[in-house]
Amino acid sequence: MQRLFLMVILSLFISIPTFGLITEEQEKIIYLTFDDGPTQGITENILDTLKQEDVKATFFVVGREIIQREPVLKRIHEEGHAFGLHTFTHDYKKVYASPESFVKEMEETQKKINEILNEDLDVKVIRFPGGSAGKLNQQYFDAIKKKGYRIFDWNVNIEDGVQPNLPPYKFVENSKICSDNNTTRILLAHCNLNNLNTCKALPAIIRYYKEQGYTFDIITNDTKEYYYKFKDEDLK
Ligand SMILES: [Zn+2]
């Protein structure tokens, strides 16, 4: 009996560091995210690279961009990538007019996606145009949570939104910079019509993260939320 007890105690000590290591490895995850699509050419180019490199990504689509680009939306879905909702108009005046209009824009986009795919997807993953910083407050938070949405900002920004024409090597350099100590990385990139240099940088970005031992994953309704803390003075 005593021996058994000793063995149990010993196995605990032996297994803890092993478990620790496994957990650390599992946490090294990268979520590639592409905002503002779908677009012809650019989104398709990104999809080609993702297929070649055999990795999956998450596309934060804008509802009105889907119109006349339905085949691109279908391809994203068919090739196993995930969707996030990124409003219908991406027009800050409309989107941020009120928490109600923000939520309505997300619902419209969800509806559009399902209409085109002829599916009944329940996408709870959302992203604020421009990120949640300075926009998310208690009122928005309550409206968002009432609908069960999950907010995703980022901790790696290749800076292709504000500066789409930076040389590709700059995007690769930026992709290595993380704004916090998380082993999980959420990389922000774009697939607007002006993001050709993002397409050029993408193979090197993916190779870098493969070399660093990262696992590529998609953001789903079960993924741990990631958003910037909002200020207490915004509380109502
Ligand atoms: Zn955007």
C-alpha cells in the first residue's frame, strides 16, 4: 500500500514537467486573419498561397464586398477557412452610429454569407473595423454579448491596412513583432484590392512561423476571445 502511494506521488512529479512542456507546445498557435475581403484577385491569390503552404486562415469579411464576388466567398468556405464578421458597410459613420447599428451590420453580413453559401452557419466571431480600441465601451459590449458575439483584435500587425504599398520584406519584418507576451498570435493582414504586396509577403510570413514551430489554426466560436481592455470611464 505504501509502495503504491509512493509510486503515485513519484508519477505526479515525473509527469508534471512533461505535461508542462506539452502545454507550452500546444499554445504556440498562430491565427492568420485577413480583413476587408472578399476581393477578386487579391483574396484568390492569398487562397492560392494558403493552399500551397497547406495552412488555414480566418477571413473577416465585409458584407457588401461579397456582392459580385460570390465565387470567392464560396472558395474560402470550400477550402476549409473560417469566417469572421467585419460589418456590412465598413463605413465608420454607419457602423459606429450606435451599438444597435453595429450589431445590425454584423447580422446583415451573417445573412449574406448564408444566403450565398446556402448554409446555416452561426458565426459569432467578429472584428471591429479599425480594431476595438477607443470604440468598445460598456454599451457596445452589452449589445455584442447579448448576441453571443466574440471579439477578436490582434497582437501582430503587418501594417498593410494603413500602408498597403510598403515593400513585401517590411511586411515580413512586421509579422515577427508581437505586441504582447502571448504565445498565441493573431496576425492582422488585409485582402483589399490594393494589397498586392501582402500577397507577395505571405509565403515568407508563413515559412517564418513554420520554422518557429507554430501551429496554424482558424478562429471559431470556441476560440478564446482577444480584445483590448476598454476604459472604466466608458462604463455606464
Ligand atoms: Zn477593416
